[in-house]
Amino acid sequence: MALYTHVASKEELLDLVLSGYLGEIAGEDDPTRPWDEVVVEAALRLLDHLRANPWAVPALFARPDPGRGATAAGELYLSAALRGGLTHREAVELFTGLLALVYGAAGFLAPVVRPAAQDRAAVAAVIRAASAEAYPATAAVADELVAYGSDEQLRAIVEAYVHGVAHRSGRGIRGGS
């Protein structure tokens, strides 16, 4: 097939596409900003990128390290975390945890074009219809729960995760250190 004259396989082509795709959002650590802000902003930028391009989520699940673009995108997280005082292990745990969180959120929130897929309004109606007698906790938080996946909620979750890792490390959030 003419498509494969410059690459050895379909997998190599997919790696090149994914590497370029992730390279679009790669950036450098900004040592003038607090490390945790840099990491949170990078994670939210990746989430926005994946939500705008939902085709990439299953492809990245299948090929999680497609090349230099992925390495360049990951470098920002690792560099900022190390600058913030996290150990090598903690920096890797922060990075891989953020990938799981971001990829999971992007996959879960991706627009679905399958027959019988529920839209957000249908999900919200089911949540709001939960019996307060049978499901008191769900009924109590229904208004907040139907906002799942909102930009505000996702930012709060990413920030809580980053701050939790920093706190667990005993380093806390030390700004631009």
C-alpha cells in the first residue's frame, strides 16, 4: 500500500501521528512559576487537547509511549516535579497518576456517537431521580454530581491530586522552589 512507503507498519505510522499530536502541547518548565501550577496547567492543557481530539484516547491506551513527542510532553511534568523537591519516584508517581486521571477523564467524557449512548442530560435526569430514601448520599449531592466533568471540577480534582502527592512527600507546596 502506498501509505506505508515511508514507514514500516501501521503501528509505526500511528506512533508518528501520536508523537506529533503530543508534541503539539509539549512545553518547557517555567522556573519563575510555582512547580505545582506548571504541572496543573500542563495536565489541564493535555485534557483539553484530548477532549478536542477524542480519537487519540484509545490510540494512546494502545500505544502509551509513541515517541519523542510523548517524551517531550512528559518532560515538563517531571522537570517541574523534581524542581519542586519531589524524589525521582514521587515525580514518576505524580506523572503517571496524572496521565491515568487525564486519560480516564478524557475517555469518560469523550462525545459518544454510538447507538443508545446516554447524553449528559439523560445522565443528569437519572442522578436527580435517585430516591433520597434508598440513596441518601447520592440525592444529597445530586446537584454537584450532575456537574461531573465540568472544567471547574476537573481543575479541582487535578489540583487536589497534585497537592496530595506533594503533601504525602513531606515537601508540601513550596511555590517556585
